Amino acid sequence: MKNYLLLISLGLSLGACSKPAETANAEEAKTAKKFSLSDQTLKELAFDTVRLEPVRSEQSFSGQVVTNGDKTAKVVPLVGGIVEDLKVELGDHVTKGQVLAVVRSGEIADVQNQNSNAGTDLAIARKNLSVADDQFKAGLAAERDVVLAREELRKAQSNLGKTNKQLGIYGVSQDGHYTIKAPISGFITEKNVTENMQYTTASADSFFTIADLDQVWVLANVFEADIANVQVGYQADITTLSYPDKHFKGVVDKVFNVLDPDSKALKVRIRLLNPGYLLKPEMYAQVRILNTEKQKELAVPASSVIFDKDQHFVLVFKNRTDVETRPVRVTKTVGNEVSYVTGSLKAGDVIVTKNQLLLYDELND
């Protein structure tokens, strides 16, 4: 009887112990089944797709923004004189043909006098030819006199044409002043003239430098060890101190063949558009030159990779109730843009790229 009561008591105890365990397991299963992303959470997340793409390598160099030499013009005065009216300042935008400065010039006065004399000589030569021709017809002059008069007329016409061309090249206004005009449209990037300045053509440097800044160059300094990694046609990413979060895209269009004797660096030229004229000549720039290799690997946005417990992870999204934490190995990261990974991923998998840390903590608590 005692043994029977003991068995009953033990059975009741085991039953009592197993009940809480079963209840706990049921609650855990119930909790697991309840995982679902709310509409608000889904709005706060961003997604991208795993891609199989060629691996890119990246080289970083220092550089400097310069004007596009193919779209830059230096304005040099053709005659000496005194600058009477200076119409532009450094940094101004000008259009082709716009007057930059007006000069009063003694050289222009001499040419104008020559032009006036040439006009007078031409009128006299025409009159002399007419007289010689009439006299020859009347038998009062030899044919030689007509030939000489005709030659004098030709010389007078040539002299007048020469001075007219000179005045046309100089851009002389009706009041006799020499006007300096913009040969191209662009910005005044250099100015070496002041109002009332007196100069001669021998002593004057270029008065203005005009550059079209719609497109600029960046000259990057490439050291000897990296020369083999840079070629014409490679893509380039440019950032500056002024706009650290803005990336300007360009292309390497020239690799110079001469090293700087002081720095031992090779100049590499990158051509790029300049929207809004944000890039100014002489700005320092950080240059990243990208080279695409033939080898292909799985690529994900660098921002999507989570590092925790000495391991990298990404979150694979299937639906609002099915989000998986997948371990990956990062083989290479290019800048802050892309990471190349291996692991239990395949091209086409959808991954979480924004606010994934919050979701990761919720899944792995």
C-alpha cells in the first residue's frame, strides 16, 4: 500500500513539473509565430538586391581642380595705351564679344592717321589715273604714264586696305578707342589690369584669363608604385573639402608621361562636368580611381553589412513575417559603396539596407 501511494505521489509531482515546461515551450512557439513587421516599420526600411558583378578595385590620390585648358583663353592687348574704362572684375561671367575694357592708344591714333592719309592718297591716285588716261587718249601723254598712274592707284588701295584691316582687328570704335572684347564665354579667372593703367605691348602680360567652367579638369598625383593601376578610360570619383558628401563623377582622359622631379608623382587628368559651377579652380580634391576586374563576386551595398560578435551579417527579407540573419564573409569593400561577400547568399536575394540594425537586434535578442 505504501509503495502504491508513493507511485501516485511521484506521478503527480512529475505531472506538475512537466506542465510548466510544456507551457513555456508553447509560449515560445507562440511568440515566434507572432513575429511580423508592422506597416510603419516597413516604411522605415530600405531594400536592395544581391548582385553578381565584376569586382572593382580602388586607388585613392590627392588632386587639384583646374580649368579645362581646351576651353580657356588668355586675353592679351594688341596695342599699348591707357586703360580708360575697365568693365569687368575677377569672377565675373562674360559672354563672347562682350567689351572687357576700353583703351586710349597712341598706336591706334597713328594707324588712324595712316588710314586717313591712305584714303587721301587713294583719291589722288584715282584722279591722277583719270588725267593720265585722258591725256593718253588725246595724244598728250605716253602709255607709260598711264601704267605708272595705274600702279600708284594699286599701291594706294593696298595701303588703305591694310590700315582698314588693322583697325578692324583692333576693334576700334567710332571715337577712336581700342576695345578689348571677350573671345569666348566664361568666367574671369585671372585679372592683371587696373583702370588708368598705362602699358606697352612689350610690358603687358595677359589682361584677363577667361575659362568656361561647365567642364573642368582634376589633376591627380599618382606615385610610381600605383602608375600601373591607372589607365585612360577608368572611372573616377571626386570629393572636396567644400562638399564632403557630394560625389563628382569623371573619367581619366590623359596619363602624362613625365614625372614631377620634386614629388616624383605622375599627373593624371580627369575630365568631369561641373553642375552649378560648384568646383572652383585651385580647389583641392580627393580622387578615387576605379578599375573593374574580370573576376565576379556577389556584391551588396556596404551600408547593409552588420558587424557583430566578430562576424559579418546581412538580413535577407522574404516577407514581413520571414526575415533571416545570414552570416557572410566580406572579401573586399570599395569605398563606402559596395562590399563583395561570400556565404549563404545568391544573386537576387533581397536584403535590408536601412535601419537594419534595429531589426537585427529584434531578431537576435
